[in-house]
Amino acid sequence: MRNSRFKEEQIVGIIQEYGAGAKVSELCRRHGMSDATSYKWKAEVTRSNRVRCAIFSMT
């Protein structure tokens, strides 16, 4: 499997920019990625946050 061009810290930063109100098309143009990639990253972060919250609520 191919390695990502972006480090995890960069992905989190891009997702935070999206959360702050930046448009997906602008983010993709600025960082040189596709719309599909940005939505995939957002879904992965959302899923991992849900799992993390579920684990902490069990303890």
C-alpha cells in the first residue's frame, strides 16, 4: 500500500481548518488533494473519536 504524502499532524490540521469553516474545495486546492480524500479523512477522524468516546464512557 502506498504511503500518504501527508503526515498525521498535517491531516489533523487540515481537518481543523475545515472545522473552523473553510470550504472543502479551497482546502483541497491549497493542499493539493482531492475532495474525496478530505471527506475520507474526516470520516476516519470522526469514527476514531466515536470509538475513543465509547471507551472512555465505559470506564
